[in-house]
Amino acid sequence: FNRGSSAMQHYVASRPMFIDVEVMSADTRLVLGDQGIQAGPSSIGRGLSSLYKEII
């Protein structure tokens, strides 16, 4: 549970103070993939894993 909190702290620290819409959109595309809101739990899990690896 604490690892999720630490990952979020790293994510926030790695992004600009006033996050750019383009950065946020790129992160959303990484997590959701091409399917967008229709993405399934497994693809979202893979996307989050990729994002966390990028942060750390």
C-alpha cells in the first residue's frame, strides 16, 4: 500500500509544477492505450506498470 503512495510522490515530483495538458494526455495514453475509456483492467494494469517504471 505504501508503495503506491511513494510512486505517486515520485510521479508528482517528476512532473512540472503546472502540469502541461500535453504531458497529462501522454500519460493518459500510456495508461489507457488506444482503447481510451473502453480499456480493460488488464491493459490499464500494464499501462500503469509502464508509467510506474518510467517514474522510478
